[in-house]
Amino acid sequence: MNGKLILTVLLAVVVSLVAAGCTEIGSKGTADASPVKATWITTQASGDQISIPASSVEEDTNVHFKVNTDSGEIAVMAYRFNDEVFVRSNVCPPCNSIGFTLDQGTLVCDSCGTVFDAATGNGIGGGCVAYPKESIPYTVSDGKITLKLDDVVAAHEKTIEPN
């Protein structure tokens, strides 16, 4: 009888540990895990086209990358929310930072904590809400998410101007 009790308790502990590991906060690739910090990835450039592997957004949920332009580097983010991929300018101008964590339908600036709506890019609360994260149009083909350089620059310019 004592052996069965020990086995039952041991099994309960193992199940609890496995369940905790499957829902670890910030885990990669788990759509319902929150918060999800962005993972840096690299791009491929060809003429005025910038592309990233679609699998990187699928696997990591929230990624960011830099795009080289004539006026310098521009940070861009791509993330999966509600089974949709969003690509946006990745800058918070007043606090002069880049990087956002995806957290339950919001983007949270890693520097100042300002919160933006993940679906719209509009500010919700914090010191930098007047700088919504502008959307960047993209296409998906051959396993790649492709952006036009002009669209990246236009989104960046709109994001750094207050509403």
C-alpha cells in the first residue's frame, strides 16, 4: 500500500512538472504562451525586396530584424497573433528604443513599457502612445515573407511622427 502511495505522489509531481514546462512563460513557438520576447533573425535582400523565412515567425511567434536603407538601418518586427502574421515598424521614438514583447494581444516596449494593440498597432497606455506601430504590407511566397524596401521606409517614417 505504501509503495502505491509513493508511486501516485511521484506520478503527480512528474505530471505537474511536465505541464509547467509546456506552458512556460515566454516559451518559443507556443501561440498561447505569454509574454513572448522577440528573437533576432537575419534577412535576405535582393534589389528593393527584403525577405525573411516564414518559418521563423511560425516557430518563434515574435521576431525582429534590421533592414539596411540609404539613410541607415531600420528595425522591423514580424509576429503571429490570432493566426495572422503582422509586420510593423519596430521603433519607439520618444524612448529611442527598439524591441517589443508580444503579451496577450499587446506589444509592450522592452524599454519604456508603453503598450500597443497587437492587431492595430495603436497605443493603449504609457509614455509613447502617440507613436503607433505602422503596418508594413508583405507577400508570402515560396516559404518567405517579402517586403518592399520603400514600404519599410514609409512605415518607419510614419511611426517616428506623432499622431
